[in-house]
Amino acid sequence: MKKLLLIGLALCMVLMMVAVISAAAAADSSTVNGYVSDSMCGAKGAAAGHEACTKKCLDKGAKMVVVTDSDKKVLAVDNPDALKGHEGHHVAVTGKVTGDSIHVDSAKML
């Protein structure tokens, strides 16, 4: 009976630790709405119809950025491959924001 109680207690502890870790990971990510632009144009390129300009600037070596809708903050994208195909589009980006950059986990067209 004591073994069963100890096994049950250990299982509860493990499940509690998993819940705490997953909650902490979820708290780190946030979702921002905005336009995928480039570092040359920044907020000026954050509008519908600027897809071709954004692609041209990125081909010339500009860095990919996300310009937020709420405050027009320009966030550098740590992993631009995650937004490949969304150049110039209005998207909801989920990821970890650190200072003036974002590590993208996922993106959804708006």
C-alpha cells in the first residue's frame, strides 16, 4: 500500500512540473498583428500593395521586419525563413518578443 501511495505522489509531482513548464513556455510567446516589411522601408512599407517593394528590398539585402498595427513598432525578425511567402502581407505573428526583435513561431494571414 505504501508503494502505491509513493508512486501516486511521484506521478502527481511529475504532472505538476510539466504543467508549470508548459505554462511558462506559453507565457513567453505573444501574438502581434502587423505587416511584414523590410528594414529599409520600415513603417513606410507597412501597407497593402507594398509586396513587390518589400520583396525587392529583401533581395537587395535588407532585413525582414514586422511593423505592428497598434504602435507601428518595427520588430526585427530573428528567423526570417518562418515568414517566407508573407513578404508585404498583413499577418498575425505568434512568437517571443525580446526588445526590438521577434522569434517567429507561426504566422497567419489576416
